[in-house]
Amino acid sequence: MQRMIDPDALTHRKAISAPCRPSWMQLLAVMAVLMGGPVLAQETPESEAAASTEAGTTAPLPDATGQAGSTVQAKAAGRTDATVQAFGAFQRGYYLTAMELALPRAQLGDPAAQTLLAELFAAGLGVPRNMNDAAFWYAQAAESGDPSAQFKYGVMLLEGKHVTADRGKAEEYMKKSADAGNAFAQFNHAQILVAQKPGDAGILEALPYFEKASEQGVPDAQYALAQIYSNTAGVPDEKRARARELMEKAARGGFDTAQLDYAIWLIDGIGGPKDYENGFLWMQVAANRGNVVAQNRMAVLHINAIGTLGDPVEAGKWYILSRRAGFNDRTLDDFYQGLTEEQQKQAIEAANKFGKR
């Protein structure tokens, strides 16, 4: 006999070891400790964005916003003819021409041209990838006041991979970039503030930066803001009412944790009415993209026929996938043992097929 599972268990994120789900403030603190600093949202290189588009996605992600290529596209305005031509060559894929046009301007101190050289070296476009040269030009451009370079060089200083780590300088550049309007710097500077001042004080100080980054379409910031609006005391009602909208935007932006949480919010009626069918669809999106918690929860949804007709073999498949990834769940163990031998065989075959996608 198959064992039913309480659908309320969806709200218990078992990947978190604490007996109850921590607050958003606690999650931020844990993330900061694990990362040794802020969680680094970064611009998506154009090559990565193209690869993602070619690969396709199972996610229903219309209206997703992003900033792939924004570093390059934003710099031509107000620059010298030679610099504009360099950016034009870059955008058309003439990387060697872009290098030849940008180098003299960069040597004369043009921060936009310096950033362009750094991008070319960092991505290995037209030249062999060389992170040391990229770091040199990012540093020059950051010192010259280019917001994008300040963000990129700030990340390098935090990580300490290609330059000597310097947290103080990194945070200085991150704030300058954030105040100049760089969306990714705004998000990361907000994370720095939260890490420096655990508690409501840090969150409230960081809030304007989260909001600015969210307005510019950074999914990480939209997710953070949704959690802050939903869980922080003292947030105005009009902002709290926008939490679910922001969580949806983050989900549509491709952030798998937001997809998982948005599914839970829809199913549990957090921030709005319950919507089992769409909750199931978003859980499926996150599970298909490899989110292990979502894969575990998909088994629960199929067992209890929440948002779907239910399917014991599909439930078994998702259970196997999450178990293989290290997600232990005694209740699902009991469910799986209750399947027939044939159902177990079909579930294993489905899990193997999923793994070969």
C-alpha cells in the first residue's frame, strides 16, 4: 500500500538541516559565511547566453529580463569616434578589429576602451584568453571610474583568483559601481551590507540597492527582495503585496531557487491565492533544471496528485533522482518500497533516461 504524504510538507525545505526553515535574514547570513562574502551575481557573457539559447529550456520563461552583453552595449554613447568604432566592431564580431581600435584609446586612458580590452581578454575573443591581462585592464578602467570595470575588478579582488585579494578595495569599487547604477554591483553591494550588519539594520540599509537591482531585472535581486518584503517586519503593506510578483519575475528570469520557492508559494498560497496547477508546473521547471529539492517535491506532488493527476512511476523517478543526488527522505523511502517491482523498474528506467538528457 502506497503511503500518502502530507502536502504541507512542501514548505519544509529538507536541504536545510535546521529543524525549521530559517528566516530570510538567517539565510543571508549563512550564504555570506559559505561564500566568504556576498553571493556574487554576475553579468552573463554573450557566449554563455547564446549557448543557453541554443540548448533551449523547459521553463516557461517569457518576459524574462537580463543584461547579457550590457557591458559592451552601454558604452558607445558619448565616446570618441575611435571608441565607438571599437564597440561597433565588437558587436559585429570583429574582435581583432575591436582590439586594434581600442588599444590606442586604452593606452591614452579611455576607461571604456580599457574595459573593452579587458572583456576581450577575459572571454578570449580574437585573442587567447588571458585573465592576467584582463585583470590589468579592468584595474585601469576601474581606477578611471568605469562602473562596469569597477564591478568586474571588485569581483576579482573578492575572489582573489587572478589578483591579490583585497576585500576593502573590492567593497570600495563595488559601492562606487553600485552608486553609478550597475545593477549587478547594486545586488552585490547589498549583500555586502547584509553580511557586515546582520539583522534588520543591515537589511534596511541594503534594501534600496536590492530594489534598484531588481528594477533593472537581476533575478537574484528580485528573489532577495521578494523574501525581504515577505518576511521582514516593518515592510509597508504595499511592498509586502508585491512579494509574489517579484518572486515570479525571479523565476521567469531563470533563477532555479526562485522557481522552487515560487512553486511553493503558489501551492501554499503565500502572498496570494493557491494555484496548484501552476505551482506544479513551476516545480517541474525547477526539477527539470536539476534543483534537487524540487525533484524531491515533485515526488510529493505526484503521490498526492497536487496540481496533477498523480503518477506513482513519475513519483518514483523523481524520488530516485533526488536520492541519487544525496537527498535523504525516509517518508519517500517508505513510499518507494511500497511500489510494485514493475513500477520500481519503470521508475529506474525513467530516472536513467532523465540523466542522459
